[in-house]
Amino acid sequence: MQGVLTGFAVIAVVIGVGYVIGRRRYLGDNGREVLTKLAFHVATPALLFTTLAQADLSVVLSSRLLITAISTAVAAGLFVAVALVRRWDIGRTTIGALCSSYVNAGNLGIPIAVYVLGDASLVAPVLLFQQLVMTPIALTVLDLTRPGEKLPLWQRVTTPLRNPIGASSLCGVAVAATGWTVPGPVLDPLVLIGNMSVPAVLLAFGISLRGSALPGRGADRLPVLLSAALKSVGQPAAAWALGALVFGLHGAALLDVVVTSALPAAQNLYTYASRYRVAERLARESILLSTVMSVPVLVAIAALLG
């Protein structure tokens, strides 16, 4: 219980600082945009490279990864199915599907894994799957569907390699796969830069809350409520069903996969939406709502399965 509350308290404080910054305009009118660009182009790529370069790739073959992949596909697939029926545009559908299934495995998942599950490495399968599969696919879709001049074939094929998030993830995995140890003089500056990622994302998110209405209202009401419900209830329910009924997990192993699946939508999804100027309100409100909803959900899961 303490781990859940501690993780959320840390995030809430930093977002609150961002809100104050935005309200008092300490960073001017373009503060949110600057922080977003810093996180997307510099800090987050550095964080992903340093994290994945030192990761144990054996987790790719674990049952936890398979459960994560299937439960993610279920949650995202349900959102896409509704989007097709409602004829939502590709950008809104992509961001909504991410908000329905992309968990906050970094700045919230790690402290909760430490305090609730007792092992920070348990979020590694989720982190790897999201950075190596989900993020490149989603950002490629957003890249290829942006309005403007159509890209030639070679640029379409190499889109994941030219995106800073995808490229840094692939480079990190390549280093981990070769077993090469990055020299300290090279790694240490990247670690220092990467440490800016989470605070920059949270501060930008807090700034964006200035003047915003309560979530779940207006034109984006249905996609916001749908994505938040799928993220907070649908995905952990699918993970429990797969873990308990299909893979025969029980005890601590079952708790691990359900807790990680019940984590709220990641704040960096707002960075992606802001970077591509698509479905920003949907991302902001869905992240906020799923974060609030996940508190009682995580507490209930810890009480029932812990």
C-alpha cells in the first residue's frame, strides 16, 4: 500500500509544481512546448538508451512479456474497434489506443515495483515491450499520417530509425545484445541528460493543466472515458484472466503482472500528442483520469492478490 501511495505522491508533487509554473508563467508562453521538445528529442532518447543498453534481454522470453503483449493488444484493440465504428480519425485513434494500454512503467512503475512487488526489474518486460514494439509502431503511424507532403517509400520504411525515440531504443537493445559495456565517459553524460526526461514530462503535463476543464467533458468525452476505463479496469482484468486461467500463475507472480498492467497511462503519451499536434486534450484528460482511477484499483489489487 505504501508503495502505491508513495509513487503517486511523487508524481502529484511534480505535476503540481508544473501547474504553478504555468499559472505564474515563469517559463513564458512557450514553456510547455520547450519542455516537450527537450523531452522528446533529447532527454527521453538518452534515458531509453541508457536503460535498454544495460537491460537483461532474457526477459523478452518470459511469460510476463507474453501476458503484457496480449493484454495490451486487448485493451488497444477494443479502443480501435470503437474508433472504427465511430469513425474517429487516425491520430485520435492512435493516441487513444496508447492511452488505453501504455502503462507508466518508468517514473511510477519502478517505485511501485520496489515498494509493492519488492523488485524493480519486474517492470522490465513492460518497459522493453513498450519501447521496442508499441512506441515505434505508434510514432510511425503518426509520422506517416501527418498532413502535408507525402513521404517517398524509402523514408516511410526508415521512419522508426529516424524517430529519436525509436532510434535510441534500437541502439540500446543493440548494445545490450552484443554485451558491450559503454565506457563511463560516454555513459555518464547520457545518464545525466536522461535524468531530465521524467521531470520535464511531468512539468510540461502540469503546465498543460492550467486553464483546462475537468476531464471527461466536451467533444472528447467518449474517447477519454473509454480509454481511461480500458486502462484502469480492462487491461488489468485481461492480465488477470491470462495469468490465472491461461498461464496458471498464482501468488506473487500473478500479482506482478496484474499490478504492472493496472498502472495508469504514461505521461510521455502527452509528449507524443503534443509533438505531433494531435489529440492533445484526449491525451491530457485520459492520463489524468486514469491516474486518479488507478489509485483505488491498485490498492484493491494489492489487497486481493497480495
